[in-house]
Amino acid sequence: MAKETITERDILVREVTHVQASWTEQGPDQSGIFTLQLILDNGAEEYILRPDSDDVDLMLKLFQRSSQAMFDMERKVLMFGNLKVR
């Protein structure tokens, strides 16, 4: 039986180890754009989210309340674990 080799590309769910939040001006009389750059597994992967202003506020609160966040690269799902209820 051949031994399977798992490569970095085979890993579909990664830990969010850092988040870089930014806002970019679009021009006069236009709304700006928020981006959240997810640094996954200490730089093994990166992913950019572009939430609206309501979502970015909620997402940053979830990052603050959670002891761990994971990102599913295939399904594009951000998951928060061990949320503090109070």
C-alpha cells in the first residue's frame, strides 16, 4: 500500500492566525471599501474578504470574542470557535 503524501494545497481548513483590516477611499461621494486580509497558518496562505461596513464590524467583534478562527478554503467559510458567551 502506497503512503499518501499530504501537500500544503491539500489542506482545506486553516487557522486564521492574523487579520489585517483596511479601508480604501473610492472617491468623492462614494462609499469606501473595507477589506480583511486573513493570514492563515502563520502565512502558509492568505485570503481577502470584502465585507460591507455592517459585516466588518460584526466580524471584528467575533474575532475579539473567539479564542480561535478557522477558514475553509474550499467552501469560503469563516468559522469562529470557543466564543465567550458573556
